[in-house]
Amino acid sequence: MKLSEIKKYLANSESVNFRLPNGTFVPEHFHVTEVGIITKDFIDCGGTVRHEKVANFQLWDANDFEHRLKAGKFLNIIALSEKVLGMEDLEIEVEYQAETIGKYDLEFDGSNFVLASKQTACLASDACGIPVEKKKVSMVELGSSAQNNGCTPGGGCC
């Protein structure tokens, strides 16, 4: 989700709820302790130099059980970050404390923000010698495919 999208959703919401990948919710007394820009410059395993930039929200829940972040207040925090940091319309990454600090993508399910699990991946699989995953096809599918292509056993097309 990009910054422009969360602003659109917040403008039409009163409350702000974040659902974790396991279906539980971040406690409703959470705080947004940081809004920032994270820049990452790196070289992948194939030698390609890469540059990534994301908007980062850090969520934290304290023993402040009376705290409730309203959508308007969250919009104000984002607006201040855009003004002071010159934040662009970047993809959002959310940090939230679990067993360790977790990094999540952000989605919206129509009423709640969803912290979506992120996965690592090789960005240069062609340079690393990682084989391309072959499509698994059943023998039945092969038979119907061959018939559609006009190829039949003994037909001389192979």
C-alpha cells in the first residue's frame, strides 16, 4: 500500500485497527512512535546495485490502556511527516514488536489495516544458478494438451 492509499482510507474512517497475519489485532491502545523514510542501498548476489525507499510506520503498544489513535490524528502525523521529511508517495512498511521487531507490508480489508507477512527472495536467481521452478502438469493435462495441438500417438508430429 502506498502513502496516498492509507490517507484515502483514513479520511473515510473513524477508528484505526491493525490486524496481524495470525488474525489477532494490535492492541487498540497502540501508539505510532515513528513515521519516517527508510532508504536501503545494496548489491544483490548477482552484483546488481539496488536502491529501495519506503515509508515506515512503527507501531508500539504500551501500558497506556486509555490511548486510542483516531484516524484524523494519524492523518495529521502523516501530513507532518510529509512536510518535514519531504516524504513522497512511497510504499509503506510497518514495524511492530512481536518476539523481535517484525516488518510487514500493509493492506486494507475494507475495515481494518492488515499487517501482511513479508518474505525474502533472491533478486538475481538467474545469476545464482537457482533453477527456474518447472510447472507441474498431470498426465491427464498432457493428454488433453496434445489433442488440442493436433498431436496424437503415432500422428508423426513429435
